[in-house]
Amino acid sequence: METKHILMVFGALVVLLVLFQFYQINTLKNSITGGAVSGKMDTSGWTQNEIMNYEMHGTIPARAQGSAGQSSPSSSGMVGGC
């Protein structure tokens, strides 16, 4: 009987953890995309070369990184983190 209670508590904790992580991921996605439905970065004002580098390599121009931000301080500015 005691093991059933322990398993139920453990299961409830796992469910709570999953729900919390789901909330965190959705919050992070919304902050990265700015709540945009399309999820695409605003490339208006970029040169054709900057757009090509972003689409092919994931690099964000230095002048646009202030508004887009980097995923981590040590990242190279690439979208995939490569």
C-alpha cells in the first residue's frame, strides 16, 4: 500500500514538471519570435547579402542583434548555435 502512494506522488510530480516545462518552452518561443504567428525574423532593411547569409547559414547581422538578441552570451550569433 505504501508503494502505491509513493508511485502516485512521484507520478503527480512528473506531471507537474512536464506542465511547467511546457509553459517555459512556450514562453521562450514567444519571447524569441516576439509573439509573431509566422515565427520569421523581420528582415526589412537588410541587404540581399544579409538575407542570404541568414537563410543559408543562420547568421544575424551585427546591427540587427540588438533587437533580435542572442540565445546565449557565448554564442556566435548563428541561429542554430553552430
